[in-house]
Amino acid sequence: MTTPTRPYEVTELGALDQWRAHFGGFRPETSREGRRVVDFDLPLQYVGLTANALEPGEEAGYWHTHSRIEEVYLFLGGRGQMGLDDEVVDVGAGTLVRVGQGVWRTWRALPDADSELRWICIRAGGYELPDLPDDSTRDNDRPAPW
């Protein structure tokens, strides 16, 4: 794990219509156009993130599952479907899908979609989150910087 040089980092993914130009993956043999593994750009410690774009008719081409982490898919544009175990769920802009441990998943952009299917996948694991954040501090008196 990379130790951050400062307590925050900023990177640019580019506009949604530029995401298809990304090329990446977790390993060279699984890399593809339209994927950016943000984990490689930011020193993420507890979450992982990918930015994704599939052309209409394109699909993942594989299923996968996780034993320790969960994923949240936030769809930002286009129309597609996710395979979740034995079910197929329609997805599009504004769809949010949480996928727990042990669930098989795959996805595709619908062939007749008018635009690319674009989404962010957030991966996290470690420990169960509390109902309310129990590690935050609030300061209502601190002035806004703008």
C-alpha cells in the first residue's frame, strides 16, 4: 500500500464523454478500453474505485464474485443490464446497485442504447459500517473557505 504524501489527493477523470479513452485494468491481460482503475492514481486505503464506459452492445465478457468486499455500482449514463446470480437487472443513469459478498455479477451495454453505458464501481471491505458514522467531528463555527 502506498502511504499518502498528504491527507488528500485530487485527480481528474475527465468528462463522461472522455471515459472511453481510458485504458486499464487490474492486470495487463484483463485491461480494456473504457476502464480506469483509480486505485492506481490515488493512494486509496480502504476503498477501491473504477471508472467505466462500454459501447452499445459491448459486454464484460466474464462473471466475477468477491468473498470479502462489497461493490456499489453507480450508473451515470447509457442503458444496460447487470447479471446478478440468476437475475438480470436493467440499469441506466441514476441506477445504484449494491452487490454483496458471494454474488456473481456481469454487465453489458444494451445493443440499441443511444450512448455508452458509464458507471463508477466502488469497492470496500474491512469492517461493517455503523448505522451512523462514529468517527466524525463536526464544527458548525468554522467559516467556509469561499
